[in-house]
Amino acid sequence: MVTEALDGAAVERWRPRLSAAAALRPARLVVDLRRSPRIDAAAIGLLLQLHRDLMRTDGRLTLRAPVDRVRRMLGLARVDHVLEVEEAR
């Protein structure tokens, strides 16, 4: 679960963790964003890279429960139809 804004320096803190998780070749990697109030272009780039890496190994990336502001950013970047988004449980 990402518990901070996923922007700036936070992207660089999360990059190795998320990349290591993707390197395990899971069938599905879930990134829970319910507690992340915002993301920036660098975060979107990281998520797209993870998506591509997982697709190469028949895996998929799922973004769980992003807040409205994050959803809007995904829409503005036109990746909301590329990245899988799951509602909160």
C-alpha cells in the first residue's frame, strides 16, 4: 500500500520496491493507492513501465482504489484505459 503522495522523491523511493515485486513475475501485482493523495507524471511513467514489464511475462498490474484526484490524473494522462483500476473492497 502506497501511504504517501507518489510524486517527486517518493517515486524514487518506491521504484526499487515495485520493480523488485515485478521482477518476481507475479500473475498479478496490486498497487494499493487508497492512501496516496496524488501522483505526478514520474509516477505515471513508473506505473506504465511496471505494466509493460509485467505484460512481457504474462502478468498484469492492478491499481487498487485510487482516490478521485489520482483517477483524474490517470485520465488526464490518458492511461486510465491502459492501466487496470480496481474499486475499493
